[in-house]
Amino acid sequence: MQNKMDTVFAEALSLILSGDKELYFIALTSLRFSLISILIASFISIPLGILLHFYSFPLKRALVSILHALMALPTVVIGLLVFSFISRSGPLGQLNLLFNPSGIIIGQVILASPILTSLVYSGLSKLDPRFHETLITLAARKADILRASLTEARFVIISAVLAGFGRVIGEVGVSMMLGGNIRWYTRTMTTTIALETSKGNFELGLSLGLILMTVALLINGTTHMLVKPEV
Amino acid sequence: MALFSIEGLRFSYTAEYRGKKAPAVLEIDRLEINAGKIYVLLGSNGSGKTTLLKLMNRLLLPTKGSICFQDEDILTGSTLRQRTVYVHQNPLLFSGTVYSNVAYGLKLRKFSHREVQQRVHRTLKVVGLQGFERKRSSALSGGEAQRVAIARALAVEPEVLLLDEPTSSIDKDSIGKLEQLLAAIQRDYGCTIIISSHNLPFAYRMGDTLIKLEDGRLVPTGQNILKGHMSSAKAGNRIFQVCEPPGGPPGRPAIFCPDIDGHFTTAVIDYDRILLSDEPLHSSAQNCFKGTVYSFTAYDGPEQSSWNSPGLVDVTLDVEGRLITSRITRKSLEELALSPGDKVYLSFKASSIRLY
């Protein structure tokens, strides 16, 4: 058994080192989808987190609570929800978004947005209350306060984006349900690992697992490095 | 014209508390602050010092009443923000360098790059931190951080500097440096400095005027605070020479004080340590002066009403051009039959004087 695992591991490494085309296509597809999703989510969520922090409005607390709850939303539930909208019989069925990259990206944006919004809002809220007062007393206007707050909270915002990216690149439910795991098209690292493992093809699954782990470690390391100066 | 004039001010942090109107943490009927002086707000923790400073800088908004800065209501006027700066008890520095911190207010005011540089260097020199421009703000000690915060405030050359408990987080040596710094700021920049503190020696030494707060209300300090310096000892007695302005030429009166070594600049005599008499007293009190009654102020502090005792009266006298106040009972006032302009003798012991 040990011998077999060693062989599988060696073959997985050999797949990575040999530059297997399909392996790298899948890895790059995953990265591409995740980067696009997190970029779109950032454009939506960072301003939303800032608005939540700087403005008071009725039901703000309720909205923050909902956002916090949505951070733990299971990916299959998002997949199911988006599926019901973009499937042929759904209201957006005409757009042919199902089983193509756009479907995955929509699902991943929905997955990442609450995480990013919550983390940006929390990060800004954790700024010392003296920070705002210091800016005001030095005659900073609203735009100056916003700029200074973003500069001061930049590490928290970047680490929020990285946390969202980590969540998106590691999800399987959305990619499987909305992308359909189509070879050379919508197949991502996580869907491939799930599929190949169920087929008993451990080598490809393990090699992708190693790449995924490396990406996760890089994200964690970068986040740690960025947040460290704040501690 | 008063720099700040406060009328009917009331402040509470919440509108309601358990269904009732929330109690006011600060209630001031009237207060005026004049330009060019150092004011010290004295009071214990929770007496309302920080609240008052923040209200004066519009960091908090009054629940009721008005605060005018240079005859302009601070809620509607625009001059206050450009001319006053508040420095926190434990000042917060922005991440980055000392230079970027000190330059912040100047950049907001759109000063040219050259002028920003010049002002930052000059201000850092004033606070004794020349050469610190490139240091990270996170690498500074508590005292250095405070001086950078003062430099940041000073760089915009405000008319009023509001300092909240500047002595609370620094050691004794740094307090001495801070006192020198504040004196230099007032001398070089001519700005009005309003400081909150519960450090009595610091307050006596620094304050031209002391404002005492208790439970959010103004109360008389009950002390004569005389600025001056020690002159040479005569026949075993030390003499404190009152000078106005502080540091100016020797003035009068010359006061016998305790035989303690030191370069004291402030003598404090409690109102109730000064006796009034219509004849010079032959007693152990070394200090006896002839004065002219200037004014009377009824003193009905909370301790009097709680003891249900008759009120006291603060009698202010002109002694050789200085105003000195004595606190006596109404009965004594009636017995002495004093009225403004009357001549009267005041006596106090050398040992009743506290030197700072």
C-alpha cells in the first residue's frame, strides 16, 4: 500500500515537472476564473464595505449581520441559486450562461462578495477612533478622510481580497454545478480533483492538489506578511 | 473680544437613559477664553475636561447652548477648523514616517512642496526632533510620538492648540521637556494653548489661568496662583518675587515663603489660608500686606449646600497691583463691614504657600 502511494506521489510530481498540457490548462483555467471573479467582486465589495463603514442608514446592523451570515454560505447553495436563474427554464436562460465560464464567474462573484464586503467593513471599523478625530482636527474633508482611511487600512483590504481569492479558488460546488466540468473548457482544479479521484486516477488529482496547496500557502504567506506590520 | 465664548452649554452622550432625559456630563453656564494665554482645565477623571476640549474643537456637538470662536458659532462657522487643532491624550500617529505625519495638515492646506519641507523641518526643530524626518512613526517612544503629534498640530500654525492630558503617558523628565516646549510654543507661535490635566504641579507651573471642573461643572479653583521667581534669601527667609508677565522684571509683592531650594516659578496660596483684618496683625504670619477691596464673589459650592452652612464670600483685594483673593464667611464680612475701595490688611503664613 505504502509502495503504491509512493508511486502515485512520484507520478503526480512527474506530471507537474513534465509540464503536462492538460494539467497546466486546468490550473490556469482555475486561476483565470478566480482572478476575474475576485476582480469583479472587489469592484463591487470594496466600495460597498466603505459605504457601510462611513454612512449610517436604517437597517445597517441587519445588513451587516446578513453579510456576516452570507460569508458561510455553502457553495452548492450558491450554485443551486444561480443555476435556477441561468438554466434554460430560468429568467436568464436566454443568455446561455450555464456550463460556460461566465456562469462560474457569476457564482464565484456571489460567493466572494459578502466575504470581501464584511472583511473591508470590519477592517475599516477596527481603525482607531482617534484616527478619524485626528484627521478631522487637521481639517481633512470627507474625501481626504476616505483616502487616508483606505491608505491606513490598505493591508486589511488586500488581505480581504486574498481571503476571497482563497475561498474562490478552492470552491468546488459552484464550478461543478454552473461550469459542468467540461474538459478543455470549464474544468477547474477542484472539479478535476473530485472527478479524477472518483475515477481512481489519483495522479492527476494529487498533482492538482499539490498546485492548489501551493497557491493556498502562497496566499496565506502573503496575507501574513501584509497584515504583520499592522500587529 | 473673547477667543472662545461658551454660553449655556450642555452635553450628554445619549439623548435618553432608561426612558428619561440623559444626565449631562458637562454643563457650563458661561466661560470665556482669551487669546494668547495658557489655560489649564483641571479636574479628576470623568470631570468633563476631554469632553469640553472636544466640544471646543467641534469633535463633539453640544446638546444645548452655544460655543462661539472669534464671535462665530462653531456649528455654522468655518474658521474654527482651520485655526484650532486638538491633540489626543495618547496621540495617534499615521503609519509612515515622522515627516509624512507632520506634513499631513500642510498638504491638506495645499502648501507648496518647498513650504511643506521648510515648515516640517522648522516644527521638528521646535519640538526637539530634528533629524527624525525619516524615522517610522511606529518606532518612536511615547514621549517622541507625543512631540511628533504636537509638531503635526503646530505645523499648520494654529491660533489655538488644544492638548488633552499631555502629561498622562510620559515620565517625569519628559514632563519637564514638555513644559519647556509649551513655553517655547507660546513664545514663538503666540498661540493660545488650552490643556486638560490632572497633574497639579504641571497645571500650576504652566497655566496662566486655571479652570476647574467637577462632575462637569465649573467650580472656583479657590487658589491664588502667582507667577514669579525666587529671589535671594534674606536672613534665613526665602522670598518669592511676584512678576507679571512671568519671567519679566521683579515686581511686587515680595512674599516670604518656605525655606526650600529650587527654581520655583509659581506660588500657590489657598483662598481660605488668607486672613483679613482691619489692623495689621501681630502674629506668626510672616506675610502681611495692605490691600484695597476690589470685588466680592459669593461662593456657594456643593460642599456648602450639602452641609447646610451659610455661604462663603471670596473677597478679592488689590495688593500692590496684584489681585489676591481671600475666602471668608458672610459673618466675617459683616463684622469687617467691607465694601469695595476699603483698605484692609491680609495676612498669611509662609508655610501656607506651596511652590512649584
